[in-house]
Amino acid sequence: MFWNWMTGKRLTPENLNGFKTAYKSVAEDRGGTTLTVDTDLFFTIQPLEIWAFQFNVFAQCTTVGDFKASIGFPTGAACAWGMLGGNTGASTSYENFGIEAATSASTTRTAAMGGNPQLLPVIGTIFNSTNAGSVSLYWAMNALDGGNTASVRKGSHVIATRLD
């Protein structure tokens, strides 16, 4: 994951800012179904930048509640992203939920959960337009399940690489 250097390109401090990371130092629990931005898992981008990213989400939820996620990004940007997630509620059975060519954060993906912690990779590329802002993970339970919650566990993280 190295920035593509071209002959004749000037070395500037901005050129050296081609990698970004963030992680959760403590677990975060939620009981609702409204997608809400994660308090830790995001990175900022500037106008006209292109970034590849991978959110490695260590999630846990009940079989009834399941887990849903979306990616938020600056207005005017386009984001191609997909998620791998639990299939049929089994913690060892995964399916590819396809690639979204989203132009807003309204596109969501749902992962079936078996009550056990699962790794849910959310992978994509953001093509920013003229607005600076954040690329953020949004998440919630997919369905209410009594007083149970969905959780994004400690150690979940994002790694982003600037491509342009």
C-alpha cells in the first residue's frame, strides 16, 4: 500500500500524508435501528482526492437483531464499496454483499449475526469531488430485539490509502 510516485512530481508534505488509520480503544454498544456515525472509525479527505479504504469491523449482535452498516462521505463524492458478512446467522458462513456505487450514505448492507462476534470487512474506494470532509462508518442493529444491543468491539479499525 504505497503511494504511486511519478517522475517529475514534487515532494511536498501533502504527498507524505497518503495513509490514515483509526481504531476503537473500547467497545461501543447501540440498541436502536437508526444508522449513526461511529465515534472512532472515520478519516478525513480533501477535495478531488481518491482513497481506498478498509474498515475491519469486529461486530456482535443477536440473530434477531443482525447488523447493518453504511459509509458516509462528503456531498458530491462517489463511493464504490462492499461488505462481507454473515450468511444465514452462522458465524462461520460468509457471503459477499456486492459492490455499491453510492453517491450518498443512504445505501446500507445487512449482515446476519449468530450472536457470536464476527469480522465484517467493509472495503471501498472514495472519489471525492469539491468538498472536504470525512469518510465514516455508520452502523446500527437491523431490527430491534428487546433490550439487546449491537456492538462494535475494541480493536475494530480503518486503514486508508490515498491513490491519487
